[in-house]
Amino acid sequence: MKNKPNQPKANPVAPAKTTNAAASSASTSEPSKRLLALPAKKLDRFWGQVSKTDRCWNWTGHKNGPEPGREHGIIRVNGKEVRVHRLSYMIHIGPIPDGYFVCHRCDNALCVNPAHLFVGTHNDNMADMVQKRRSTWGSRNPNAKLNDNIASKMKEMLSRGIKQGTIAAEFGVSPSLISHLSRGKIWRHV
Ligand SMILES: [Zn+2]
């Protein structure tokens, strides 16, 4: 009778075994972090089109993009065109999560230096771009959504008939801001 309450205590050993099994299966699924292994020939072709500087590693091969300065390097892998900065990220850092972009810290779209690359969402990418433009173009007020340069660039795009929504997305600002701009409610002086 006195021993009876002790008996069930021996049982918990069994559940412990299942947690071990779960742990080991978790560790085997970890290679999701593994780097993309390209055939040596393909890697040679990749590096043959990269010109390294102290800072950026510039792609000199085939390019594709909306306009000069915003082009991305392209290489063909397994019959598919791949952006070279994304490829560099996969080779050096790891897989790109679904729906994520590979962005440039250096603001140089042709750079494949993995130290300059990071993954972000579309919004991160836009916010990052706008922030860089702001600092490059030297707005005095860091909270200002626009500065003269950005506003005049937006106006120029409006005058070319580019849709307000497109411009808003391009600069990561609200469509209503573009609407105000187009109706002369703000930034009339540029
Ligand atoms: Zn760079």
C-alpha cells in the first residue's frame, strides 16, 4: 500500500524518450540554413563577371532593370535568370525566406558583396531606399517626408504622366501625399 503512490513515478521515463526524438528530428531539419552550392564552372562564370573594390563588389556582366542606376546583375542558373545579388546572398549567407527581398546597405544595386546585403520585406526595402535618398540629398529635417529634390523628382514624374500610385510606391510615401503634391497643396516652390 505504501509503495503504490511511488509506482507511477517510474513512468515519466517514456515521455522523456519522445522529447529526445523530437529534439533530434529538429536538429536534422536545421540544414535549411545551408548555403547554395553552385557547380565550380558556374561559380567561375559568376566571379569572372565581378570586379571587387575595397568596398563594393561590382557586377560587370549582363544587367536588367528599369533605368540606368537601378539595374540588377543577371546570371542564368539552371535555365532561369537569377539576380546576382540574390545569388550571392544564397551562396554566402543562406536561403532567402519566401516573400523577402535582398536589399543593399551600400545602395549600389550592382554590388554582390555579401557584407552589403540583407534580407527585408518590400516595406523595409522602400523605407531603406527613402531613408538613403534623404541622407544622400541632405534634407535638413529628418522627419520631413519630402525634400526639394525628391519633390521635384516626383513632380517631374507626374508631368511625364506616371500614375500617382506608382510614384507613391516608388518613394515609399502615401498616395495622398502625391495627390497633395499634384494639386499644388504642398511643395509649390519646386
Ligand atoms: Zn556594396
